Amino acid sequence: MADNTTAQASTSLSFFSDSFIIKRGKKPLRSLEFILDLEDENSRLQLERDIKLLGGKVLESLDDDGEKPFCIVTDHPHAQYLERVTKTKRVTPECCSALPVLLRVAVQNDVRVRTYTSFLQILSNVKNRVKLNQKAKLAPIKPKFEKKSIRKLTPPFIKFEDNSLQYAPSYKEYGIPSNFRPIYIGEAAGRSIFHKASPEYLKRKKDTKISKPRAKSRVGPGFCDICTRDCQDLQLHFLCKEHQTRISTPGFYDEVDALCGSFVKEIIVPNKRLRKRLTPEPLSLPSNHFLDSTLSFVRTSSNSVEI
């Protein structure tokens, strides 16, 4: 009888944990075998269908030589006592001798024993968890947004920033491929930053002696940045032949206007014909037209006086 004082295997619900059910999918009880020891035949048939639906298998008897089942479901009165048996609380010899043969062999082989009521609760929890897992799989998955990593700017680039530093700066890269024309700075620049200096241009520039250094651009009421000279009347200077010749040189200022035109809605380019207006302007009349053609009369009581 000393051999009968063995510890009953754990029958807690923790064995059917969420991770256990998720791992096994729709058939969480697959590869698990059960023995049903119930007097009510209808209850036994219904429980057998539920076990098979979840992937389990029902055995008819317990063989000493074969593999032991996962659990024995019984409605025997001593089943509640066997459920509470743990490693510290063992089955007493007196209780073991009072058990039927099936339950006695189960205790000797460390097979789980569950009451019919508690096992129904286990199956109910497993079914609900399977349904929740299926709903979670069908639920729409939110797209994962990739985190933008910080990188260094690829030269050449331009930084746009306001003088008051009120707004965040903006950076524009002009790397390849790009919709913008390349710019040339320093010795590589030709007659403008958009023209690459040719070997002939560099040689001519080297041979040419500059009498005086180029004046630095400065902001002033009478200073022309294009001609780099001071003028008493800036508006009158804009109409002079020297200024008009400079701004009308082909390829000198048109490309800058064309580049700005991609950002500005409308820009007036010198020597470019404007679009025709949809409605013609009214003809201007001479100043003495109304004096010569308009007659006014002042009536008195009996006479009309022409003015």
C-alpha cells in the first residue's frame, strides 16, 4: 500500500494557457487522449463530440503497458478529493483502497483526474479562447510605419531660412538625379553659376589683368547690383543704355529668370513678348477732346445761354 501514496498530477487550468492554445490553433487538444467514466450516456456522448471537435481522442480503457492518457473525467464521488491532491498532499492508503479499479490505476500511474463539472468548465474556456484567436486573426492589422532614420545631407544642397529665425529651416538637395541644373562654384564657374568654365575661358581669365577688384554687392538706395555702381537716381539708371544692354544680353539673366519662374506664378523677363490680353484696352483720348466736343447749356427763365 506504500506504493499507492503517490502524488496526483496537476489538473489546474494553467496547462491550457493562452500560449498553449494559440500554438495549437483550432485543435488545441490534438495528440491528447482522455478516458470518460460517466454513468449518463448522453453526457458522455456530448463530451466525446466536444473533445474530438477540439482535436482530442477518447480511449475506452486504461492499459498498464500502453501510454497513459492525459486525463480521466469521472462522476465518481471521490473525484473531487482526487482533484485537490497535489505533490504535498498525497492520496492516503485508506482512500486509495476505496477507489474503483480505474481510478486506483490512474492514481498509481500519475494520471490526472477531473470531475465532470470542472472539465466542462475547462472545455468552455478553451472554446472561447479559440474563438477569440480566430477573431484576432481576421481583424485588420495596422500597417507598421518605418521609423525615419537620420542621415547626412548629400552635397550640393541649399539651406533656406528666414532672418528672424521664426520658422524651421528647409533644406534642398541638388544631387543626381535631380530636376535642377547643376551649379558651379569657384574656379569651375563660367560666366554664371549655371555655366561650366571651359579651358579657353580659364586661360583668358588668367591672362586678363584686372585693374581693380570687383566691388562687393551692398544694399543701398542708389546702388545697382547688376552694374555694380552707385547712382543718384536709381530709376533713371534702370532706363539708361548701359543697364539695358547688360540685362538684355542673351543668356546672362534669362536663365535666372527661368529658374525662378518654376517657383513664381508669373515673372516678367526682359525682351520677352508678353501674352496677349483677352480684353483689349480702351483707346486713350486726347486731353482737349472733352473741351472741344462737349457743350453745356444753362437755361434761364426765357433764354438759353451757350457756354
